[in-house]
Amino acid sequence: MLICILLICALVSFLGTMAGFGGGIFIVPILVMFFKVPIEMAIGVTAISLFPSSLLSTCLNIKKKAVDYKLMIALEIPTIVGAFLGAKLTGLIPTKPLEMIFASFLLFMAYKTLWPAKKETFFSKIVENLNNKGFLIKNEHYKVSLYSASIFGILAGVLAGLFGIGGGIIKTPIMINIFKVPIKTATATALAMIVFTSLSSGITHWQMGHIEKELLAYVVSGFFLGALIGAWTNSKFTDKHVKKLISFSIALAGMSVFVHAVFLA
């Protein structure tokens, strides 16, 4: 059974590394539903396992000069604020209906990532105007304003806090579709953010006793192996292929959230 978990974690980590999500959103329902791991332990083990795998990916991406540090800081600070707000909201509002809505939103976002609107929409005009004020980052490829980074960073954090997911599932498509960041820069920057969130979350779960050491060893090994394969494979994929993989991963994440809402909530 543990070998099976290792192989599944490797596959999930590979997808997460290529798409910039880490893979945690996929593995928790799998551990709970198919391997009968208590949900607190599944979340704790996954949080700790994301740290070495995302750190490995980030170190390799830094060597490739693929990480945008300014963009990482611009999005990560409001994400932390949003995550705190989202965690507080979990005790005030029912999350199951919200999870169903969020799952539908992820499926819609997967569709839009693969087939973006060809014509300018009312929403895109608002975002464009917002992103033209108070530049934090502006270069020949993309631009990010203080206002847009704050709004979308807080949104990603609130969703992460509400549903116990990594903010990368939101921030990667935001960087690609809204800020027009090159795909490989977006995924590398998203993975760099996971290093910090997984470390803080993992330490918390360790202190709370949500860890089973034998299970942790296999999950960590699987995530690390998948990250290694993903980092090696990434350079062989074109942006078009990576974009398709991101869309597929977002769709899988949407189905994962739906399964969590129906069977685990």
C-alpha cells in the first residue's frame, strides 16, 4: 500500500511541478478516500511533503533564472493576509456550498486557460484599467500593479484559507491570463511561493501531531521524485504543451474539490 502511495504522490507531484501548483490539492482526497488516512493527518503529511519538493523545483528554477522575485513578493504578501481572513471565515459560513461553487469556478478557469476569450470583455477592460495604475512591475513582457496584485493576491489567499488548498491553483492562472506572465515564469514563481506556505503550514501540523512518520517518509519520497522528474521534463515541453497541462491540472483540481465537498465535508 505504501509503495502505491509513493507512486501516486510522484505522479501528482509531477503534474503539480509542471503546472505550478505543487500537487497538494490532489493528494489529500486520495489519501482519505482510498487509503483511509484521517483527514488531519493527510493534510499535515501533504503540507510537510510539499516543502522539499517545491524547494527542489525552486532551486532548479533559480538556476534557470525563471523566478520573478518581485512578482512573488507582490502576490505572496496579500495572499498571507487573505489566507488569514479565509481561515477565520471557515467558522462563520458553511463551506460545502462554497466548495461546490469553487469547483465549478475551477472547471470554468480550466476552460478559459485553454481557450481564452478572443474579444475584449467588460471584465478584461476593468482588469486592464486596474493594472495600469501604480506599477510594481513593468517590463517588455508583462506588467503588474499594486492594486491588481493586492486584489488577486487576497482573493487567492481567502480561497486557500477557506478550502485548505495551496494558493498556486489560483495564482498560476492569474499570472498567465491576467498579468500575461510567460508560462514557465508563472509556474516557477508559483512554486517558489509554495516553499514558504508549505514550510509554515507543515511546522504547524507537526506541532499539532498530525503526522505519521512512516506515511510521511513515503509521501515525501513520492513528492520529491515527482518534482525531480517534473523539473527535468519541463525544459522539454513547449509553452503550448505546458498550458494544456495547466488546464488539465486545474480541471482535476476542480473535480478534487467537488469530491471533497460531496464525500469528505
